[in-house]
Amino acid sequence: MPTEDARQRIGAILERLREAYPNATTELRWSNPFELLIVTVLSAQTTDKKVNEVSPELFRRYPTAEALAQANPEELEPLLRPLGYYRQKARTIVNLARQLVERHGGEVPRSMEALTALPGVGRKTAAIVLGTAFGIREGIAVDTHVSRVSQRLGLTTHKTPDKIEQDLMALVPREDWTWFGHALVLHGRYVCLARRPRCSQCVLADVCPRIGVTVAA
């Protein structure tokens, strides 16, 4: 559970983040829930920038779950090669599309249980899709940025995503869960860097208990 100190500081942290990132959302490009689901799966162990470079052609060729479900994974490999783990990712998103068609009529389901039952979809991906595409707040997506920033801010002492998520959900009002996750990602990506955090530029500097201390993600 979060400490009393974290509970006392969370209001100020949310206020500052809201001022800095009022419209925080994913930097992945998408135009419908299917696209968001696919690009979020593809973003594992690579950058959003690289995913955004390959996704337009991917969706030009395979604009729907039905189209992607009919693809041979080998067809996708040259397109996904810049992302790394491209063979595995090609198989995963084709299998994911097939499951969407077989189980859900090609539509992205709107529950954590149904989403996490799909190939390549864990709680992080499901929380992003539910919150960002549908406005359904079922969790806080915890990636390396969220993990690092929340630990530095003293919002959690845990190291595993599931436990970090539980601490954050206990601190942050439910209506802010999706926005908060995106805001921490942006803050970790551009200010609270892993190796050289830009503490002099940080809006949270005076409420951060570990200011200037680099903590491994």
C-alpha cells in the first residue's frame, strides 16, 4: 500500500502534471480501436517512433482485423523488421487478428478479461486500449517510464508492474487513471530520464523526495 507521505503529496503531483500535460495521451498513431490495439502490441521493446514509421503501410495493406487475420505472418516480416523481434511480432498480431475475428466478430472487446485473453495482450496493453479508445478505466498502464517515475516520486516501493499499478490506483482518482499513465510516460520520456534526469526542468522537483538521484527503471 502507498505510504502516508505519498498520499499527502499525490494532490500536488497530480496538479503539476495536469498543468504540464493537460491532454496527455499515447504518442502512437491510430485512428480506430483495432489500430490502437495492434500498434500497442507492436510497441513492446521498441519505440513509438519506430512503430509510427511502419504502421501506415501495415494498415494500408491490412486495414481490418479480417484482412490481417488472412495474412501469412511471413508477409509481414519485411515490414516489421525495423521493430526488432519482427518474426515473433508478425505471428503475434496475425494470431491476435484471427482471435478478434473468431471470438469477437473482428471488433476489439471492451473488457480487461476479454482483452488479456488475446495473444500478446497483457494488462498494460489492455489498460491503454480500454482507457484511450473507449474511455473505460480499468487500470493504469505501467511501462518502464511509469515504473521509474513512480519509484522516484516515492509513490511506490515495488518493482513489479502489477504491484506498482495497485499502488498507483490506490492513490489516483479513477477518472484520472488513463491520463495519469500517459502523463507519467511523457514525463519519463522527456524529463525524468533514466540516466540523466532533467531535474532543473522538472515541475515536480519540489515534491520529489529523490530529486537528482538516478534510480534504475
